[in-house]
Amino acid sequence: MNIEFSTSSMLQSPVIVDTDAGTATLTYKKSGKDYTYQAPDPSTFAADLKSCIASDASVGSFISQAFKQGRLVEVTV
């Protein structure tokens, strides 16, 4: 599922959430590269991100909090 948003200082739209694989792919503006992270509860993560966007809250802050709270986890290879 592609979650579109209008503005973010750190991310390009959309965030791609794969609920089957349990991942979220983010594209950072600074590097233009895609990074895929584990989302232990992808459906809840997607719903919370949509709520954040609907309320005009900061997508970057939401993502930063998701890392701190373990809702997004870096994939180690």
C-alpha cells in the first residue's frame, strides 16, 4: 500500500507499506535512496501514519517516534 503525503522535510512521498512482508519503505530526500525497515505491526503502523497525515502532523516526527518506539526497525543484512 502506498501512503501519500503532501510535505515532509525529510521524506519523499509515498511511504510504501507491505503488510504481507511486514515492511515499510521510505525514500529520504537528502539521499534520494529507498530504505526498507521491518514494521512489526504493519497494519497499525499504516493506520497511524494515515492518521498523522490526516491531522497535518509532521511525517518526519512520526517516523522518528516510530523508530524510538520500535514500530520501525532497521533491517540488518
